[in-house]
Amino acid sequence: MKFLWNLAKKNLSRSRLRTSISIVAIAFAIFAVVFARGLISGVLESFFENHIHYKAGHIRVINEEYKLKERLMSLNYTVDGFNGKGYSEMSEKIRSVEGVEQVVPRLKFGAMVSLEDELVGMMGWGIDPLEEIKFMGIDKNITEGRMVQEGNKEVVMGAGLLKKIGREVGEKVTILYSTPFGSFKGSTFQIVGKYQSDIQGMNDKLFFLPLGQAQRILEMPGEVTELLLITSDHHKAASVLPGLNELFSREDESGKYLMQLWNKDYELIELFDFAVKMYNSIYVFIIILACFVLVNTLIMIVNERTREIGMMSALGLKSREILYLFTIEGAIIGIIGSALGAVMGGIITRVFSVVGIDYSAAFEGVDSTVWLMSPIYYTVFSLENLVFCFTLGVVIVTIACIIPARKAAKLEPTEALRQI
């Protein structure tokens, strides 16, 4: 085998231009795959993080009927605890389930601010400030002022929303809203902070107020629209469900509550799961395209070295060894090309993991409150990505080389020696 390896290296050096072209083709393909995987991973990480923070938690507890009316922000189907005893008692019992580290209550509702010539629509979130800070670090997105405090009649508003209604931090705002009983009311709050999210739609529509204040003005004591359950790892959140199911079957007689895993029963998550499978196929296809250059190069080499192959066969080199020889030649090109591509792709991926890629122009006109897309994405640099792409390149290139290698191995010595 050492003899075949040395002979393969010598043969490749005889046609350096074609060898170099093949190496460049493979390197470019691996570079593209490394960068594409890093970018896709960055996009998915950003989306999943936003999805978990703004919508799903790791597990979401909601009223089963609320799921059908969620887009209308209905307040008629709420989480009011086990048998109507309030969400606080329910939260305490949920925290006792092994694996649940945090319970985040939210009361979401629609609201408006009246200007001289228009009504500006908004989304209100009644929140527990301490739980939200622990969960999503909401205080880090406050660029001016401070976070709301429980017990105070105050709000934090998105930067875009403040601009729309012409208000500043420190001023007051009167918010209009409907209660679950259909009555239309208004309440005045002090603006104590400006919220700046990566998601522009949230900046333009969202405001926060203390949960107790939201329950008071909406006449919903002890009620929330959802509870977000947080575990140590969202990928392992499903392992907590058996304990939760046991708790709910024991404590809840109504059976009206639904528990949603962060990656189940959400259309966008299912869409991204399908997209990931498609991208994996595309990665392989890119490398296969590059392999056509290498296969063509090896076929040309076989044709040029027909007499040489015949002489090697006549001197006792077996067909299997000729097959190995040309496969080794292709594998060497694959190893060098894949290594160069992985290194270049790793460097570029590392750069964009710091500076990011701005897609703001592409997202113009897109409702980011639905898609939960950030305008800037950072590629994910990881050793796993480099090793995976390098290995994938070497394996696919080596398999592709079997085609010309088999052609060389099947040459009959007597026929090959007749070639001029």
C-alpha cells in the first residue's frame, strides 16, 4: 500500500495544472458548504432564540381554546390556575416538577393610543419584571430609562412605538383597551423606559407593564394568557412533560389546558425543520458538482496513461491495486482540497461571526412580529462544522473517484499495450 501511495503522489505531480484545478474546485465547494452551514446555523439560532423568548418558552401552558383565538389576542380563554384558584398557585406546583427551573407568566392584550387623526395599534404584555429579566434579559434591551416595577402604574415602550405616538421617556400616555367583558376603557401610565429589540416589529408595537397593573385594568385577577416553563436545556424539554402531565391530570379537573413544546405544533418551526433537511441535500449536491471536475481530470489521466496501465498490469500489478492507485490519487486531491476549503471557510465564518451580515433591506415589508426575524445574522463558527465539512468532502470525492478508477482497473493488458 505504501508503494501505491508513493506512486499516486508521483503521478499527481506529473499533471500539476489539472491537479491544481481539481483541488481549487473541491476547495471552493467545501468553502461554500462551511460558510453556508455557519450562516444557516446562525439564522436558526437567532430564530429559535427569538421564538423561545417572545412566543414559546421551552414549554408553554395555555388554554386549549386560546390557541384558536391567539392571533385575535382573546382574553376570554386564560390560564386561571387549577380549578380557577389562580395562576400563582399553579406556578408554585409546576416549579415543584423535576426539570422545571422557572415559570414566566404573561398577560397579552391588544391596545391603542389615540392621536389627533389616527389610532395607533399596540400589543401590551403584562409581565413579572424579575422573571422576564431572568428569562430573556429584557433589561439589557432598555436603552433609556429603566424596567417597570411591580405595583407601579408605568410602562416601557418600544423605540419605534414611542416615535409613532410622539412620546418620550418621562412623559405620560393614555392607553385604550377592551376588557374580557367587552367594555372599552382607558388608563394613563408613566413611560419609564425605551425598549430596543433586534426585531423591528416588536419595537413598533410592543409595550410592557407590570402584571398586577395589567390584571387590574383588564379586570382579570389571578389570570394570565400563558405560562412559559423554562428548563435547563430546551432541547431536552420533552423529558419534563411526563411529570407535568402527571401533575395536571392530578390537579386539573377541567382538562382545558394545553402544553406546547417549543418545537412542536408551530408552523414556522416545522418549516425550518424541513428547510434544514433540504439544505443538507444541497450541501452534498454542491460537493458532487465539484467532483465532476475531478472525475473528468482522472478520466483524462486514465486515457493518457493507457499504455502505462497495461505495462503495470503485465508486470504483475493486479486490477484491485490499479483501482486502489487511482482512488488514492483522487483521495489525495480530496484531502488537500477539503482541507484548504475548510480553512478558508473557517476564517470567513469566524469573521462574520463577529461583524454579522445585515439583511435589513431584504426584510422591508415583512411582518417581523410573525416571523420573529432579526435583521442582522451572525454566522456560527465551530470546530464541528469544519470537521464535518472536511470529512464530507473527502468521503464524497473518494467515492466519486471510483468511477475513473474502475475504468482503469478494467483495462485488459494486451489491449492497453496496443495503444500508441
